[in-house]
Amino acid sequence: MSVVNIDIQGRIMLVQLNRPDRLNALGLELRTEMFAAFTEFNNNPDLEVSVLTGTGRAFCAGDDMKEVLERGAAGSENHPLSNPYSEWESAKPVIAAVNGFAMGGGFILVERSDLRVSVPSAMFEVSEAKRFLLGGYDHGYFAGLPHPIATEMALGFRFTAQRLYEVGFINRLVEPEELLPTAFGMAEHLLTLPPASRVNTFHMMRQMRPNVAPNLTRLAAALHEHGDTSDQMESRMAFAEKRTPNFKGWVNPEDRYNMPRLE
């Protein structure tokens, strides 16, 4: 059985993550099928809009912890495949229809979308602060959120769908039975627009999305290495073993107060 279901309805492609027993975690097989689906969506001239959703209790729970531990590598080393959507390179709009938990990499899949519909019971979390040496500092920035909310997001607090709807991260909040009809209704609205207007406006809105300045990106790269990197795998092993993690913090204790500086 495929772990990514595809359903093409006219010029709309439904991409449905279908690994409910693993909360649609981003294992290699699922990433491979997502790569194929969004490459097809991006390259097929007959397709104009995509709706991305999940099956079961989760939209996507993020990285498959079992596979991360088997590979012994976290982050980009654990992602041999990407796709135009995940890399923000898709030239066509994607509507996220969030049916449940969107955690870590699952949150990023929502973040990459251009329009968002969610059920009220969905829960969201930026998880980098729990798994890496730098929290997800950029997600609230991409979303244009006020600084205190962006800070809360970066430090790994969970958000309800209602809260994210109130701060403008989610476009529509609907009951489960209305999730896909609402997402498809938004897709169909896009298709009623003059083609050049839809494509040009979408392109313009993409150019207006906030980007992290290069000096901040370089600081983030330094902070990703500023500490004992063994804590990255320790956090995952503790999660898998259902125990309290034993974090080391820094290789040299004095590094706690010797922070990389902004240029």
C-alpha cells in the first residue's frame, strides 16, 4: 500500500500522506513518494493547485525517530531526498488541509503551504529546540508573527489550531467533515481567476515572503554547532526509550558564556 495517496481531480492534485500507524512520520519511503508526487505536480502543465493532507490522527508527526536512530544522523544528513515543495521551489500554490498533529517536520510542511485550512483539534509544534542546538528561530519570522509569539514558537511550545488561527497563521478553521471540501473550494476559487492573474499574483506574493538576512543566517549556522552535538542524538534516543534525557550542554563549560556574535 502506498504511503502517499494521489488523487487528481481536474487541475487539482490531492496529496495525502498515508502512514497513519506512524502518524505520517517522514520516513524514507514517504519522502520518496512525496518527492515523486510534488515533482509530478510541479512539472505537469495540466495541474495548477495541490491540496496536501494526512490520514488518521496526524497531518505529519515530523521525522521518523526510528529511522533517524538507525541512520545515526539528524537533520539534513538524514534527508537524502527533497522535493520542490519542501524546498519552496514549487511554482504552483499548495493548500495545506491539516487534519491532526503537525509537529516538527510536519509543521514545516504546513509552513511551506500558501493557504491553510485546519480542524480545531489539530496541534502544532516547532520542534528544533527539542532536537537540535538551535530552536526554530525562523518559523515565526516566516509567518510574520509578533516577536513574543515567534519566541514561544521557537522554544518548542505547542499551539492549538485556534491560537494559530487567531494570530493569522491559518486561513480557515473548520470541522473535520468540511476540511477537504473547504480546501478544494479554495483551490477551485483560484482556478476561476484569469490564468495570468493567478500565476502573476501567486508569484508576487511569493516574493513578498519574509527572508532571514544573510548575517542572521550565518549566526544561526554558528549556533547550530555551539554546544555538545551529541545532545542531538541523545534527545532522540531518550524519546525513543521513553526516559529523561541526559544532556551535556557544552563540550567546554565556558562556552555557555562565549556566544557567537552577530556580524
